[in-house]
Amino acid sequence: MQEELVRDRIRTLHREAEEQRLATGVLRLQRARRDAERATSRLHRALLRLG
């Protein structure tokens, strides 16, 4: 009985850790997309100035 509770807790912790890794990855992608959009905007404005 006790061993099963321990195994269940370990499984839960592994699942929570994986969910946290996925969430961190999503945040990293969102930040990268935002940075890329800003860079594109800066490039566009610079090209217009050169125009």
C-alpha cells in the first residue's frame, strides 16, 4: 500500500515536471516570436527610411 502511494506520487511529480517543461517551452516560443516581429518591424522602418 505505502509503496503504491510512493509510486503514484513519483508519477505525479514526473507528470508535473513535464507539464512545466512544456509551459516553459511555449513561453520561450512566444518570446522568440515577439522578438522576431519587433526585428521585422525595425527592419521595415529602416528600409522605408532608405527608400
